[in-house]
Amino acid sequence: MASDPPLLRQTPSSRASQGRERPFDFLKQFLARHSVPVSPEQIAPAEGTRAAVATVVALLPAIYEHQAVLAWAGFAAFWSCLIEPGGTAREQFRILGLFTACGTILGGVTSLIAVYPLWGVLPWLVLTGLMAGLARALSPSIALLCALLSCVMLAGTGFPAHRFQDALVVALAFGSGGLWAAFLCLVVWPQHPYAPARRAVGACYRLLSVMAGEIAAGRLQETVHRQNVRTAIERARGLALQIDAGHASYGMRGRLMASLAGAERLFTAMLAVEHLVETRGLDFEARGTLAAFSALCQHASDAALEPSPDLEHLAAEGLALAGTIPATAGPVGELVATSARTLGTLAEGLAQKARLPFDGELPRHAARLTPTIWQHALRLVVGLLATYLTSWWLDLDYGFWALVAVLLVIQPSGQTTLVRALERVLGTLGGGVLALLLTPFLPGSAQMLAAVALFVIGAIAMRAVNYTMLVVFISAQFIVVTEMLMPSQGIAWMRVLDNTLGSVIGLLCAFMVCPQRRGQDMDGLLQAAVIGNLRYVSAVLKREDPVTTDRVQRQAGIDTTRAEFARGSLPVLGGVSAVGERATQAHALLRALRRLSGEATLLRFDISAGLCEGDAQAGERWSATAAALEAGAPFADIAQKIENGDVMAEIAALERAGRKTV
């Protein structure tokens, strides 16, 4: 008698572990359904510990000399660890070197400018806002670098230097802190260069596990699943492709990219499953197989996080699950069996270090100053000026905290700004309460320094997990450092007040300065989504090779997701969306596109299983239609056909051997 498949065996300890994880799993799934990003697999305590050592050591001269200005060394060390990109030493040296060199100059210059009255500081704020806003046109790593350098410029307004020697002290303190952090990160305590990419790949499989579990429970959240998983896959792809082949890491990059290719195939299958469930329902047996597959994806996520995973065991689990699903299980069972077999085969190939095919193409970043970027820069400038004038009028002691808040809160999208503002206010309030609760236990500098170390560990460990948690620990850290070097009454509440002021002004600027006109951008986004999905349909019908089809599907998913986000929904408030006739039409078309993509994905699996031959002639026709739309052909007619379901019906009508197309 055959033993139970490994996936289905549970020990008492594993059941207890699952019981302990259930409440947190429920919270993760709830937040995922509402588009609040929480990535527990990105927790990095080792990086946090290294950052704590860098920050605490850099703060020692300020504590010993009792000079608050020397705390710039601690700020530089902490910010360097915060911006440290991971990956290869060359990339780390580039980012940390630029940050230290530029921050040293900007910190000193700002401290000189800060002594001038309004007419001297306001132009500097305009320059800061323009730099942070226009940097959005550059690559993400450089844009983040410019944002943090802008924070240095804003923080410098709180440390005026009345003499050139004082400004030189600020610059030297910042430079020494940055050099110390870079030396620690690059020479003394380098982290595993592939850890961020591995964690990102693990996040993809975890979200696939959430998706399969949600479908098994009958909760169909197709839009959210598409957005979350697609975003996670593209983020992980970018991290994996940053791994430099010149550092003997091509093999690791290939393994990560092959794992992502597997995640892409599983995502495709789950989209087809969700389409089937939406159109034809879900029986009890299919629920069980989906729940088992959800557990398998979670095991794959756990394996991705391990430096030396047990891939043989994962391969056995996947192949065993595929073998337990009977041939008469129906379309959902067939897709789950195919997915489990795909995952098992992938793990088997990775265990044997076989070269697996993957798509290594990453869209090149083109630096273009679009009207949206100019509008974002203008909002930042207005927000910084309004915040500085308000802080000056209210005579706030730490007004630069409000300036930093408005810089980080304002985003190109209004709804994203709202979410970021809420997260920052909640995080600051949480950090203030945390600092106040610990104050009775921090009688001296030694205890305060230990608390700072713990807060730095929490901030860096949580930086890629959730923005609110990051702000909690950063706020608590800066409150304690300020109490230690510049003691005064009510610092915690000043921090809360300043961040709330900056967040509110940032929110007002996002919705009042150059407000977004959804109608102007929405037509172009919808047209791009239609073109992408028609190309995907064409690739499936013409039976293009899997790598090419994956690439086309990726682009279609990205275009559709952009249109979904631009539709104006506010997920954190329960999905309040834009209203009106145009919004209703956009919603109907996007829903029809999702159903069309699901039907095309189902057809793709039928073709790969030998149940259908495809239709090359129809594929060429849809490819020509997409090309005509891109060249400026009328959009309304094809949009009407998609919305009415005519295109999907044409695909569904293709003959499938051995399957009913109810």
C-alpha cells in the first residue's frame, strides 16, 4: 500500500505551527485583499543588526562631546544602511558612494543657507522639491537616492551654521558616518548578495498560495490577485536581473529567473482557474485540490527563502500532488495537476542544477520628463513652501520633520498619497507612543543608546515589509536620539504634530495642486490594456513559444494593472471608486478584459495539453487589429466587441477534444 504523499502528511508539531500562524495568515490575506502591502518574508534582522552597530558607533562622538551637530554622523550611517541596495558590491559601492559624497556637500551647504531669512531658504526648498520630483524620470535606485538626499537637504534647515567652520563640522560628520557605514557594509559585514532577490521570489510564491487559498474558499478577488502577484513578480524579476554575471553569479541569476518563470506559469494557471470558477462554479473536490496546491506554494515560498533548500523534497511533494488528482477531476483539477507537476519538475531541475529556459528581458528604463512628473515636482515645491511657512508661523522647534514628511508623503497618484499619509501618521503616532512607554526605563545615555539600537534593528528589518512599521521604529529612534542630545519637553508629541502637519499639507497638495484628470489619462491606459490583451490572445492562438507568450502576457497584465490603479479606487477605504458614466464604462471594459484574458489562458493550457489546435489565422487577425489600434485606428468598436463578450465567445467556441465548453 502506497504511503500518503509528503504534502498530505502532518505531524503534531506542524499542525500546532499552522494553528499558531493562522491569525497572522488571516491578517496577511485581509491586507492583501485591500492592497495594503505587508511582506513578512522580507524581514531582515541581520541587516537590522548591522545597521544598529553602524548607527550606535557613529553616535558615540556626539554623546561623548555633548555636541548635537555631531549626530549627523549617526544620521548618515542610518540612512546609508536604509538605502543600501543589497546585491553585488559594485552596486552597493555606487549607491553608498554617491550618497556619502553628495550628502556631505549638501549637508554643509544647507546648514549655511539655514541661517538666512525666508528669502534665502525658500529658493533652496524649491530646488529640493524639483530634484526629488524630477528624479522620478530616472531609474528607481537613483530616484530613491535623490529622495534621500532631498531629506538631507531638508534636515539641514534645522541645523543652521553661523560660521563656515560650523558648516564644515556638519559636512565632516556626515561624511565620516557615511564612510563608516559603507566600510561596515562592504568590508567588515557584507550580507549575502542574493538574499533580497530570494526573499522577493519567495513573496511571489506566498502570494500564489494566498491566491489559491482564496479561490478554494470561494472568495474571488481577481483584480487584487492580478495586481499583487504581477507587481511581486516584476519586482523580483528586477532584483534578479541586477545580479551581475561578471561576479560569477550567472548560475544564481539563472536559478532565480527559472523560479520566477515557474511562478509566472503557476500564476497563469491560477488566472485560468479563477476564470473557470467565476464562469462555471467550484465543486467540493476542486476546493480540496486547490487547498492542497495552496499549501504546496507556501512550501515553495519557504524553500525560496532558504540558502540551501531541500528541493528534492519539494519536487516529490509537487509530483505526488499531481499524481493524486484523478484524470476525471474536471478542468480545475487538470489545471491544478498541471501546475503541481510544473512546480515539481522545476524543483527537480533546480536540484539537479539543470539549465532551465527563462525570459531574461527587462524593459529598458527611458528617462522622460512627462507632464505627470512635472506636475509631481510642482506639488512637492508647493508642499515644501507651504509647510516651511506654516512651521515658521507656528514657530515649531523641529519644523524640518514636517518638511521631510511632506516630501515622502506626496506621490504622483492622489490615492497613493492618501494611503502614504495615513500610514505615516499612524506610524508616527505608534512610534511616539512606543517612545513614551519606554521613557521611564531609559534613565541615562547607555539605556537610551540600547533603545536606539533596538529601534534601528526594527526599522531596517521592516523597511521592505510595511511602511507603517518602518515609520514606527524610525519615529521612536529619532525621538530618543533627540531626547539624548537635545532634551526638551514633549518631543514625542512634537514629532507626531510635525509629521501630521506634513502629511495633511501633502495630502492637500496632491488633490488641489494640478489635480489628476482621470479622463485624459484613462483613455490611453485603456487602449494600451486592450492592445496588450489582443496581442496575448494572438500569441496563444498562433501557438507562440512559451517564453514569448509569457512576455506578451506579462505586458498585458502590467498594462491592465496600470489601468486598474488609475481608475481611482481607494482600497484602504474599502474600495471606494470613481463614479460617473466614464468610470462605469471603464470598469465594464476592464472586467471584460480580465474575462478575455482568463479565457485565453484557459485556451493556452488546452493547447499545451493537446486538446485544441489553436487558430493561426484568427491570431494574425487579432495581431493586425492590435497593430492598427497602436497606429491610431478607432478604439470604440473593438472596445464594444470586447465588452459585449464577442471576442471571448470566439475563443470559447474553438473545438476542444474531450472537453465540454459549457
